Amino acid sequence: MELKVKKAEELKELPEDESKLGFGKYFTDHMFIMKYNVENGWHDGKIVPYGPIELDPSAMVLHYGQEVFEGLKAYRRPDGKIQLFRPQENFKRLNSSNDRLCIPRIDEGYSLNALKKLIEIDERWVPYSEGCSLYIRPFIIATDAHVGVRAGNEYLFVIILSPVGAYYPEGLNPTKIYVEELYARAIKGGTGMAKTGGNYASSLKAQDEANKQGFTQVLWLDGAEKKYIEEVGTMNVFFILGDEIVTPSIDGSILPGITRKSSIQMLKHWGYNVVERKLPLEEVVAAYENGTLKEAFGTGTAAVISPIGLLKVGETEMVIGDGLIGDVSKKLYDNLTDIQWGRSEDIFGWTELV
């Protein structure tokens, strides 16, 4: 498929201070868009100036939430070149989400090439500062002008770019996490394994309650029994229990994180005993009480590795590792980010030049 390019006549001013980028506040000069209809399939892929998208008020995404999205980053290496971290995994997962939401699959190779061209055009937006990167948000929405519950016949695929700093204000300092025992985010057989907006919308109430109590994020339990640990709102989660590093197994209600997958591969490469299984909350509480809970951390594209320094279960506040970052969390963060920013050799073959 052809990729058309229409460049902006006037470019935006870059943010003056990269140390104050925040997350998701600034957007680059261009975006990628591609349409779908039943007659033509995916077609008319093009890079155009960043700007508003026109939707009919009856567009199906606005009424029935048929949409999916992804999140990945581009990194500025010390030599000035730009690279991506496992982008094929993101487009593969996007298609998995498409399947669950009844959205036509995209051509992964074409989409990756379009993304590379978009980054090449907006190269000046890729930050140079330590810890900063270019966040990439692909998403697909149903655009049919139709009010009636069914899968759409028309879609829009868009990729936008945003220069970002740290996702959490704490940076690499341990976060405070609140265990949610009332609300449910997802259940097995639902859409928890897909990256779709509805999962995040259903998490907002609990997130709001956690924020009011001074916590950064919510740790979700399974929706059926409220017994097993699943994931943090924006991250997969790991616990070091004795000589095991345990992470909840992917069983249909948990997003299969790419940083999670990379962390497991890296930990096993180092010889750690990593176990993927159902993890009861009471097992973590018992480990805390008997002193065998050594570390806890989250993994995700936005924060990479986020140590958990405090976990609130009911009225009990469990301080983990004296509230300091643990050795394994720090080792993972250092090694993953060194590969992502091109500061060390990528022995796993995870990176790809733009």
C-alpha cells in the first residue's frame, strides 16, 4: 500500500525545557491516519499535519466504545540515532486487541514502516535529555454514523507522537499502591487482555479513591473472587517471595505487557527463579508478615520499572523493603533502559533503528 505524505506548512515550537515535559502534554507536527471500509479494506494511509479529527455525532465509537490503542516509545541513543523497543510486539498486540473488539486486523509490517516514516519526519521532537523519550500512541476507532449495537463497518487508524518525561512524579522512587477490594476492572472472558479504553474507564472510580488517599495507583484483584492479584492500573506486577519472583499468569483478564515479557526473559537470563502463576493476595500478606516479601515492582512502557514501596491492604499499610528501591528492581531498570536508550549492547535483539 502507498504511504502519502503531506507536511505541515508551519512547525510548532519545541518545549523549552525537556525536564518539564511531563507525560502526554505536547504533540508533534504530524500524525499518521488510515481508513477502513468494507469495500476497500484498509486504505489511504497517509502522514498529515497533526490536527483535529472530524467525527459524526453518531460515530459508533462515541456510543459503544469500539476502540483499541497501543503505547510504545522511540529513544534517542548517545550517537544521536533513534531506535524503537520491540515495536513488532506492539503491533502484534494491537491485532490481538482488534480480534477481541471485532476490528479488522492491520498489516503489521506496513504500520511499522509508516510509524518509522512518521518519526523520521518529526525527528526533532525526540528528546535528548536523560530519561526522556518520544511516546507513540497508535489507536483505532469505529467511525460509522450509526446508532445501533453492532460491530462497525468503518474505522480510522491513527498514530500520534508525544515527547515525554517520567510517567510517575516519583520517578524511580518507590510508589504507594492501594489494593482495590470493592470495584472490578476485568474478568476472565471479558476484555482485560485487550488494550481498550473501556478497561481504563472502569478503573477511574477506584483510581480517584486511591488518589484521594494519597496513593499513586490501584492494584486490582480478580473480578470473580477478589482473591487473586492481577495487575496495577497501568502496569503488570511482580513480587519477590523468598527465592521466587512471582508474577500473575496471563489468563484472559490481564494485559500481556511487553515490558513484563522482557523483564521475565531478562530475569531468567540472569538465572532468577521466575514463576508465572495465580497469586493470592493473602500469600503476599503472609510473606510480608513472616519477612519473606523482599521486593515488589510494576512493569510497563510508560514507567519501565516502578518499585512499590508501600502496599495498602484494607486498613493495613505494608512497607516493602523499608520503602526503598530493591536490588532486583534497580538492576532490571538499569539494564532495560540501557538497552532502550542504546547505552549497552542489545544481546536479545529487541531494538530496531528508525
